[in-house]
Amino acid sequence: MSNAFKHDFSDQVPAHKSRTRLPKTKGLKIPHLHLPSPRWYPLFGALAGFIFILLFIGGAGQDARARMSIEHTEWLTADVSTVNNQSPQERLVRVQSGDNAVSVLTRLGFTRTDAHYIVNAAKSSYKLKNINIGNAFKRIDSNSGTDVFYNIDAKKQLYLHQNSGESNWQSKIQKRQILTRHRLATGAIHGSLFASAEKAGMDQRTTMNLVEIFAWDIDFARDIRSGDSFRVVYEERFDDEGNMLESSIFAAEFVNQGKKFESVRYLNAKGKVDYYTPDGKGMQKTYLKAPVKFSRISSRFRTKRKHPILGYTRAHRGVDYAAPSGTPIHALGNGRIKFKGWKSGYGRFILIQHNTREHSTAYAHMRSFARGIKKGTYVKQGQVIGYVGMSGLATGPHLHFEFRSRGRAVNPLTVKLKHPSAPVPKSEMAHFRQQTAPLMGMLKDATHDQSWG
């Protein structure tokens, strides 16, 4: 016990000396006070303490009971609902294997009854039995009601709305938001074109578009050299989930073996898009430079060559393009199929008679023919007619390609067949320059990187 407490207790009068004798006073009678017996003191102290505790609880107990009766989760939920009244609550679920519309809607928080009601309400606009794996359903709850969105494809979505306090749903088909980004990609080729383009920030689709634009001037299978360079101004389009939909090249420059090729996109008066040189000449020619993209030449046109299977020397009257099995084969130009089928050591074989009548092209060793291709079918330049394989006498997958002039095979790599397509009409040249000048300016602008539109 501390000294302070010892001091306090030392001033107290012991209990056995607590009775006090009052002094006698002359002429005054003072009644004698009967103090309780000391044995009752502990009882009085306990009673006083109990009364004090009751008084304390009486003053503060009401507030204590109120706080204890409200569970933490209740006021937390109240706070969250207040926030949700100010900003809509959004949920998104993607269609998985085995899903139907009802199962997806229940994962969004709807009861099965409500989910069936939503599916029925949507029928007037879109049948939700036609949902695809990976597509998204989105639910947004706000003060005004509930919105449900289903992304049908990259450009359209089903929209359903239920007003707050009502049971009916309204549905319609609406366009999805499309975001665009303009970019300038520049690079030099070291290794493959695809790897160099990817390093410059281009996706594979844009690289393929670049190849198609210059396919009449550059054989990307044999003409590309290390140090060749490119500059491309293009537009990328994204959906509202950030997925890239497509890209379009506006202007491009390709320097191949020191020679510069330029092209610019033009929307003509009839609403058709095509590519031209900056002075209005058509990029498209009568024939493509090669029937297979991104392959390598494994054997050239020779009058004498030892056959890899037969073992003896004979003429090789075409060019072999080595490529993975299944690589698409494109018609070199417009024409009609004169032969399609199996042709001895050529395996699966196609012969196209072109519009010039004096030219034909042959394609051999195919793995398979493209759908719809048969004798007499008219095909367009660049159309896929079959796929690389090794049918017939072949040691590996490749395309044996022949170019024939008046029935006689000539070297496809040396024949000069420009025949450009029609230029921009003189009546449209002013409009052509007005539309393409800004695009060529972006191509030359080294500071232009990217901008959102």
C-alpha cells in the first residue's frame, strides 16, 4: 500500500472509539444521539455503492443499450446503400461453356424468375438463346432503375431497361461505342518483317495490310533485305471493352533495296476505298508479285535441275515457295479455273486462265482446295484458291508455281507485267489531293505519334 493511502487511513478514528460524548452545557438539554452499531457499517456501505451504480446506469444506460442493439453490418450496409444511390453499381459476367442466358443472369444477381422474364422481354429485339462463349452481360443498378447489356458482336449490343419500382422491361438493339486511335509506326527490318513491325508497335493485321498494299511492287518472299524500312500511318478501332476490332492504313512508305514505294488511301466519289500513289496512279496491277505471302523460295526456275525424288535431271519450269502446310494460296490475277484436280506428280493442281487470255498460272502440290473452287469458277485476284501441302512428288510442304505465256512456262521472277489499274479520274484529282495531302503530311511528320479520336 502506498504512503498516500497509509496517511489517509491513519487519520481515521478506529471503529471501536467512534462513540462521542458531548460536553454538558448549562440550561440546555441536548438529546442524546443513538448512532448505529458499528456492525451495520459494512451493510450501509454496500447499499450505498449499489444505489450509486443504479444511478450511473440510469443516466447512461439508455444510450448504451441503443448502441449495442445496432449490429455493425447493418449500419455498414446503410452506408454502402447511400453511396450506391450516388453512383450506379455495375457488374459484368462473361458467357462460359455450358451457360445459357438464365444461368448468366442469375450470376448477375437476378432470381431465376426474373431471369426468365428478362429473356422473354428481349425476344422482340434479340433471342438470347443465341449467346456466344466469351461475350459479356453487364448489369447497372441506379436510382432510375436497372440496365442490362449483352454484347452481340463487336458493333452491336442488346439493351434492356427496367424503371425503378416497375416490373416491365423494354429492349432494343443499339450500337456499341467505338474508340479510334491514329498512330505512326516506323522501323527498319532486321530479321523478319513481322518481328520488325511488332517491335515498331504494329499488330499482325496491320502488317498484313501493309503487305497487301505493296504486293504488286514487292515480292515479300524474295525481295526483302535487312535494312529495308517502313513508315505507316494507320487507324486502330477498339470496342467499349478495349478489344481491338480492326485497323486501316491511311498512308505508307516502304523502302526496298534503296527504292522507295509510297501509297495513300483514297475514298472516291462512289464511296469505294482504294490505294494510290501520291500522284494518283493505281497501286493495283494485273498480277500480284507472289501467290504465297511470307514464304521463302526453295527452288527457282531452271532449264536443268536434278529432281529430288526421281533422281534424274530435268527442267524445273516454275518457282517453289516453301511454306508451312496449310498456308493460303492466292490467285495471281482475275481469271477462270480451267483445271482442278489430281495431276500426276503435281498432286492437287489448279490452272487459271487469266483475263488477258494469253496468260495462265499453275499451282501444284496443294494439301487441299478452297471451298467453292471447281472447274469453270471465276476467281478474283488475291482470292484464296487452296492451301500449301506436299501432294504428288514432293519432299516437303511447298507450292510449285508456274507462269505461262501462250501456254509456255516463263520465269515468274523475271517477267515484267506492270499494267497498273486505272488512276484517279481527272474530275476527282482536286478532291483526291485535298483528302490525301493531310495523310501524307502525317506520314512525313516525325513528331506524330498517336492521337485518340
